[in-house]
Amino acid sequence: MEARIGSYPRLRIESGGRTVVSPAGGVLLVETVRKAGLATAISAALMPWRKPGAVHDPDKVLLDVAMAVALGGDCLADAGMLRAEPAVFGPVASDPTISRLIDTLAASDEKALAAVRAARAGARARVWTLAGERTPDADGAVTVDLDGVLVVAHSDKEDAAPTWKRTYGHPLMGFVDHGPGGTGEPVAALLRPGNAGSNTADDHVTTTQLALTQLPKEYRRGRRTLIRTGSTGGTHTFVAWLTQRGRWLSYSVDMTVTEQIHSHVLKVPASAWTPAVETGGGIRDGAWVAELTGDVLTGWPKGMRLIVRKERPHPGAQLRITDADGLGLTCFATNATNLPIAELELRHRLRARAEDRIRNARATGLRNLPLHSTAHNRIWLETVQIALDLLAWMPMLALTGTARLWEPRRLRFRLFTAAGQLVTTGRRRILHLARYWPWTGVNTDALNQLALLPNPD
């Protein structure tokens, strides 16, 4: 008779371990900060807020909070996770010191935010240069997706107000799309009251301005930069701003199917409909696209094109009153002329990747807004963006294959949480990662790749 195997082994637990390091994989983030020159850039930017005789520099304090968020933290106190491992993360400020810095930066509000954003933009330009062919602009163009993020607040915080979905908090964010070979990185975040309008043109303009200042200078104007939004950006004011003389940005914006658009769709002859396509080049089953012309474009900026898609509804989908002949209708506007309408529609449909960026943001510090005042939560939101930057830059610089596509949760479970042992030999300190961990090879290969990159001047 075979012996029964227990579900879990029985262990004796002791607290005497001295050289055990957890999470040892967090060294990937430390090396990414170093190679990106982010610490140097933020240090220079926050110099006006450094108090004489301070033990902890503001840049180190802010980056420690950002790394804690990248590792899964969701409040300032989670920096304690780094404080417990000084061999990997260095000296980490106490909770009161961290809170005092956030108070100081929040008191200056826009000045501190502008300083941190400028530092992030400089580091981003360096990272894109280091990334080479894996950079988001490898094809000579950049795509920025704008979308709102609903954030739940469980207490009465400043500017908390019910949204149309009965939640609280409504930041408008912008993400650079890395395409099918990567993920994406945040370039703008505008914290707004919870009851802010979803299609407020001024907020879309402000968010786009923030996004453009994060891009390399050659992409801050011109058709090589594509702005994609949902129907919340489909306003006359915002579209006109995008195409203003001297700006000339490309756009691809969802449009609400109005009665006028619906009536034009019914007049489109069957011969004018083109089969929609998929990313692999194949035909999208049960979907067709066509371009609308005529008075439906009256009042909109010159050069705007209106493209509509009709598609058989998926099982369980409900049709709207504006749908026609049992087919669902969607519509978007663009000023692009360099691609067939089927490819333009596919490019716009890929805006759905922004939903992945939002999901990752919620899993990286945007589950809620942990501070009370709006000024403090703006600093928190900027810190979350730094964390998301690191989670996008590290794979872009160091990972290959399918690992390049891993989202934050998978990076944490497979890479960052890896255990290690710190060994001191002479003047050298060596971190041994657990040999049995299935992804130790991915960790070491990534660290070797980062080591090959030049250090900032």
C-alpha cells in the first residue's frame, strides 16, 4: 500500500535568517532607475525642496514610494517593504519623513509637479534612445491613447463626487501605446473631481498638452503623433485644437452615432462597403467599413474623415436604436489619408489596448486615492506614473520574447518576488537569486542586459 502524500510539507519556522533578501527581484527596478538617469533627473528637479541638513534627498524618498507602488504597494506606508531591505534599496526614509515630503510638494502644487514631469520627460527620452529598435517610435510615429479612469474613494475626500457609474474619482490619463510587441507607458494624468464631465474639451486639451511635453521634441507637433480617444473626445473644440495651425496632430476619435450619421449610413450603397480586417491581415468575419461624406461633415475641421463600421453583434450583445438591419454601428473620425479605410479602422480599433493600461494602473496604485486633499493626491498620481514608467521601461530595456509582454501582476509574481541570499566576500556584496525559482534565468538575463547599457553622464 502506497504512503499517502500530504498536501503541504510541515516546516519548523525560525526567525534567525540574516542574509535572506526579499523581494530580491526588485533590483531590476533599482537598475532601471540607474540606467534611465531618473534619480539624477528628479534630484536636480527637486533641489529647491531639499531642506538644509536633510538626511534623505527628496528624489530618493519619492522614488522609494514609486518603487514600493511598482512592487504592489498602494499607500505611502508600503515603503516599509523597501526599508526592510537596505542592502538592495539603500536607506529608506521613515513614514513621517515621507509624509512631510508629500506635504511640502503638495503645498507647492503645480511647481513641484512641473519639476517632476520635466525630470520624467528627460529620463523617457534617454530610455527611448537606449531601447533602440524596441522603442515605441521605432516606426517613426507615436500613438497616445486618452481615456478616463474611475477610481473608488471609500471616504469623504476633497473633490470626491459621484460619477455616472456611482463611483468616486475620475482622472483622465494618456498612455503611449507600445504596439503588439510591448505594453505601454503613462504620459499624462489629470486628476479631476468625481463629477467632471467625461467629454469636457478643456480637460482633453490639458491632458494632451501634458502628454506632448512627455514626448521627445520631434513628436510634440506634426502628423507623426496620433491622438486616439473614445467618444468623449469627439467634440468640435477638441478636434479643432488638435488640427490647429502649427500643431497639425493626427487624430482618431470615436464619434457618437447620431440620427444624422445613422441616416447617412442607410444611404451608403452596398458596393461602397469594404470588409474590415484583422491584425494578421485576414478578413474580419461579419464586419464592413465605409466612409461617409457630404453634409454630415459640415461644421467640423477641414480634412476630417468619418468612417463607420457595421458588424454582426456578438452573442448576447444588445443592439441600439441607431443600429441598422440587425448590425451594430460604430463610427470614428480621423484626418489620416495615408491608409485604406479598413486599415484606419483597424488602427482605431486597437485603441482597446488602452483598457489594458487602465487595468494595470488600477493594479499599480490607482485602486484608490489614499490621501485626503486633492493636492496630495496629485502628488500620489504622479508617483503612480513613475511606478508605471518603471514597469514599462524595464521590460523594454531588459526583457525579450513573451516576457516583454508581461503585465505588472505577472512581473511581480515571477520576477520581483524572487528570493535571494546576500553574500559578502571581501569588499564585494553578491546577491544570489534562488536557483530553484523557475524564472531566475529571466531575472539574471535581464540584469545582464541592463548592465550592458551605458550609465548616464
